[in-house]
Amino acid sequence: MSEDERYMALALELAEMGRGQTSPNPVVGALVVNAGRIVGQGAHLYAGGPHAEVYALQMAGEAAKGATVYVTLEPCSHFGRTPPCAEALIAAGVRRVVVGCVDPNPEVAGRGIARLRAAGIDVVVGVLEARARRQNEAFFTWVTKRRPWVIWKCAATLDGRIATAAGDSFYVTGPKARAQVQALRRQVAAVAVGIETALADDPRLTVRPAAMGADAGEAERGSGHAGEDAVRTAPAASVRQPVRVVFDSSLRLPPSARMLQEPGRTVVICRAMSEAAAEDGGATEAAGGAGGNPQASRAAALARAGAEVIPVPAGPDGHVDLHAALRALADIGIDSVLVEGGGRLAGALLRAQLIDQVVYYVAPKLLGGGRPALAGEEPARMADAVALCDVSVEVVGQDVRITGYPVYP
Ligand code: AOF
Ligand code: ZN
């Protein structure tokens, strides 16, 4: 490892301090090094808060003069909620800036680097670039594709079943795997399920404070599956909760659903009413009620229960169009979503090539039937299977976790 890589690795670690708190902003770390000594460090901690460079420069003070600054993401060049970092670096008199990766935000996109170079600062771009980009894959996807990064999490038996035919899934995996899923929920902007899972399990989809410690263990009856969510103590309202999302084409979620009693937001994505039905509902509403339109009255009841109902166009299969649904989530600032089932939603996302990352727990048990991890249309040939790349395998208690990134044809 070169000197630059060594310092950049530290900056990447610093950036991780903001993991799960900066959305829809990236995580960013910065380090100021003068004459071989680290004289300042900083991380971006929350959207709207100071950028990483600001903290690092503040700590370095006069020692920033002539220093090298390591920053995991290109310093910004725009006046957003905070002033441009490129200007702050120039004003501090730094001599050299080492950048992990370019900021894809169209407001920046190379301008920060150009501004530094124009001021005579020596800029090196792309040190540990692959790691820097992977660290912000959610932010990159949100900015460049205008949809959230989609992680499909699954907990299945050796024969690939997530529940019995009757819908029972308590529990597929052991406590360690379930605690890991709690930790994963803390890192994402949203947690999503399909309506079948919402109806079958009535999950809360929350982060429970017991899982905040490293050893959640048996005490935290955490979830390895959305369905394992039903028996719980209430979460402290002080814990940051991911937005809960239900894909619910025809608004079957009851206003009494448990997730609607929990702190935080619940978004229900439904199929937009046909023009005629919408006009109909509008007219009835104007006349003093929504009784003439069942979908409109269900939407109103859910809204009264605290849900945010977002209608999107229908896809070719008659359910909500998944691209439109994800766009709607991106529009409300959701940059990452953890899909926790069920098989039908996950299958549809896979066919739409919208699963970006897979976190799959295999429990060493055999069910011999039940609900498949992925449902829907089946490919005819093994050659049509979607392979994963960058695969990692980890033993988690009695279970095995396999993670990777689908490679679509
Ligand atoms: C940096 N350093 O630490 C971060 C950057 O709303 P604002 O003002 O915070 O701007 C957010 C944008 O700034 C974000 O979309 C990304 O392009 C960049 N984030 N840039 O130089 C930082 N967090
Ligand atoms: Zn900045």
C-alpha cells in the first residue's frame, strides 16, 4: 500500500461513522496530513450538517497550510445547504488534495476538482477508487439512476423456502442472523415488503434499540425475515427508523396494521386509479365523501392512520410499475431500500433487473414445501439464472450468509 492509499483507507473508515445517518447525502471522510502527521480529521454526519472537509480543516487550523488533504469524495463546488468545500480548501492554503472518487452530483461532477486545480492545488483523483465508489453505491444510484439502491434480504431454508405454505416463518434463521438484519435496517433509508407479507405477518419493520449493541443475541428476538417481526417490545422513539414501505397495488393494507402504530414514516405505494375512477372519486369527494370509490376511501383511511399513500402507474402485470415505484421513493429522498419479502415482490424486482445487492441467509433445515424465496414467472433454462459477482460467504451462528451483486445479461 502506498502512503496515499494508507491515508485514504483511514479516510474511508472515517466516512463509515456517518453510515445510516447521512441519507440522501453520501458518507464522506477527510483527513489533513502535514509533514507526515495527521493534524485533522472529519466525517459528514447528517444531511444538512457540515461536510467532512470542514471538520477536518477546523481541527487542523494553521497546520492545514501546505498540507495534503485526503477526501473520499470529490470536494463540492456548489452552495448547497453548506458553502463549497473546494473554496474552504483553497482558503486554508492546502498544497495537495487526494480524492477517492468524483462526485456524480450534476452540481459538482468534476467542478470541485477543476476549481482546486485552477487555484494551483495539486489534485490526485482515484486513490482506492473502487472502495470509495462502493462505499457510496446508494448515493451513486440515487443520483445517476434516480432510484434507490435495492438490497434484497432473504432468510430461507436449505430448500429455498421462506415460510410454510400456511405463511408461518417463526423463525427461519437463528438469533445471530436476525441481529445482523437489525443492523442492516439501521444502515438503509427504507425497509420494504409486499402486501402479501404485510398481511400474513403484520410486521413492524422497525429498528429495535436492543440491537444497537454488538451482542444482540438471544435477548433481541430480531428479525431474519419480515415475518419474524411480530413478537417484540416497542422500539424507543429515539432510534432513527428507516421509512417503512409497502408495495400494495390495490390498497389492501388495513389501517390497523402494526407498522402504522410505530414511530417513523410508512409509505404505501399503490396503483394509480384509472382516469375514470379518479374523476369519479374526485366528484364523490367533492360531494362530501369518497364512498363511491373504494380505492379512494381506503387511501383516505390509511392516510388518517398516518400512512403516506403514493399512487404510481400500473406495470404490464397489473401491479404497480416497479420502476415508477422506485422513482417515487427516490423523489422523497430515499436512496436505499432493504426489501425483506415476500417472494412475489422479490421475484418481480429480479425480473425487472432492479435488485442491486443480495443478502441471503441459508438456515440448515429442510422444509420440503412452502413459500419460495422468489416467485413468479420461471425461466426455462439454467443459463438464464442470474449470477452474483463479488460473492462473500460467512458463517453466522448456525446459518450461512451469502452476499453478492446480481449481474444481469
Ligand atoms: C463534500 N463533502 O462531506 C459531502 C459532500 O446539501 P449539502 O450542502 O450538504 O450538499 C450535499 C451534496 O454535497 C451531496 O449531494 C454531494 O454532492 C455533496 N456531498 N461533498 O465535499 C462532504 N457530504
Ligand atoms: Zn462539501
